[in-house]
Amino acid sequence: MKLADMGADVVKIEQPGRGDDSRGWGPPFVHGESAYFLSVNRNKRSLTLNLKSAQGKRVLQELIGLCDVLVENFRAGVMKSLGFGYRDVRRMNPRMIYCSISGYGQKSSKSHKPTYDLIIQGESGLMDVTGFSKGPPLKAGISLADVTAGMLAFEGILLALIDREWTEKGRHVDISLLDGLLSLFAYQAQIALSTNDTVSRKGNRHPTITPYETFAAKDGYLNVAVGSESAWKSFCSAAGRKELASDPRFRTNAERVKHRAALERILVPLMKSRKVAEWIRRLERADVPAGRINSIRDALRLTVLRERKMLSTIPRAAGGALRMVGSPFSAAGWRSGADSPPPRLGQHTREILVDLGYTVSQIETFGRKGIV
């Protein structure tokens, strides 16, 4: 989708009759289309193609001869069994960028195992550091492993395209959901690798910075992020407790982390003494990062998103309009984004096959035979 947002002509190849599994991941459905599918398929063209048929394979081979990038999301070995593994495709088009996205990568002891985002969130350790210390492990509220893999595939494809300008050769970009999610752990993974410290669930507390967490105010909750010593002094001043900044237990971040329990005994009742709005006013005036905890609906109404043009409205293939979160990429003079809605199953099959030189009569025959 991100490549399509940038102007690439993306052809989504789907199984005739059923299509992408995520078309059925609901409710909710919007005029018969799942919200899940709608969220990640804008700006694409849909071609139905039976890749187990000889003619279906011929059509794919023709597309491979014309295209720059092939992205596949099967378990390792499936594309090879269809005759379209990386080595096969490289013979058809030596300049092809071939991107594989799978749970465990193309060459590992688990390459052929099925998996989903939920499984990877557990196996990676993410769920062990998410949630409160006395509660059960929790998954993230979004499909973090899946989306991260897509972002990394986007990066890898762009790097391979740049490399191809110099070498004239394609590359195999091998993305693993497990690798991708683990790469986000940063300091958590480094703590586990470099020390004997236990990396465990801490709720909304940061393991190495404090105060950097969620506080209960008189009428709700807010997040406060004191990420520097100057911000700590400003926080103490805004909170009306300047003396805390010079308390030897709290003078530096390292001391505050060491004496976290003592600091929280002071801050928890203090933060409950005022309403969220008052705290945010005070802390913003002091240039201390603070923010409300919004619902997704409230977040989508934020003024800054309108200012950044992050929400798009596009016409739907089935009629009416579709509001979407747009592309986060912006640069001087241009903005990528949503131009066309997620396609109906097979919406562009005839159009694409005509472009490849097939006649209407041939395409109708393919339809009767279940090839498209």
C-alpha cells in the first residue's frame, strides 16, 4: 500500500471466488467490505488468478516480465512449488526485486510453519513486557508484528531498487515477522543481552526513566514524560514542589529510578489533586511533555491530524465515500496519499489482461474455466 501511495502501479493477485482472507475478517463490514481489508488495500488493482492452472501461471509469468517488484506472503516453499520461487523468477526477470514476507524467514528451522501476528507477539517476548506486573501477558492493541513486517518490506524494496540502479540486478528481500518485531525492542533487548537484570512487565512505567508514565488525575488519566534533567526541574516547578528537584534521592534520573517507589509515594497523590486539563496546561507552559489518553475516535479528531492532512476521503468502488488514515510520508512540495479505494475482488482483471494483449473472448473463456 505504501508503494502504491507513492505512485507505484500495484496489482494484487487474489484467488478467484474467495480472494484475500482479510476480506472476510469482520464484522464490522462497510457495505459488505471488511474494515480490516479496507484499511490496507487502497490504491491497488485486483486481479483474480488461479495459480494452480497452467494458464494462470502463464499470465503471472507475463506480469513478472513487465514488473519491477514481486511481493509474496506465503510460507517458505509455497512459491517454489508453484514454479515461482526466487531462482525461477530471477531467470524470468533478472532485474526483479523479489520480496518474501513470512513468520520465520526463508531459511530457518521454522520456515515452513504457519503463524500469525498473535503467535509472534507471544514468541518474541513482546507480551511478556506488556501489561502490569501482577496481571497476565497482553498483546498490543494493534497488529504490530504484521504492520512492522510490511514497513520493513517497504524499506527493503526501496533499498533494493536503489541498489539495482548500480548493479542492474534484482535482489531477494527476506522479511521475517519475528525478526521485525524483535528489532523494535531496542533498550529492552539490550538490557537482556548485556545484564542479568530481569526484563519484565512494568505496566505504564518506563524501565529506565522516571517519571515517564501514566498518572491518575482528579478526573481521568494523563501521560507525563520527563526525559531530561531540565524537564525534571521544570516538572517540579509546575507541580509546585521545587524542593523535589534538589532532593538527593531524585536529583538525577538514575537516582529517581533507584528510588522510584519513594518518588511515586509523593507523585501519585500529588497528581490526583488536579484535573487532567489543569495538569496539561501547567506542564505545557513549563515545556514538559504531557498528553491525554485518547480513544481512537478522539485521536482521529485531533486538530494536528487535520493540519498534517493525515485523513483522506476517497470515493468508494461500491459508491459513496471512504474516510481513511493517509500516508505518513511528506516532503517539501509533494505528499503521497490515497487516490483510489481498495478494489473489489477481481475488479481490474479484465483491464489488466487486456493490457497484456488478451482478447475479451479469451478472458471470458478464462472465467468459465475458473482461471480468473
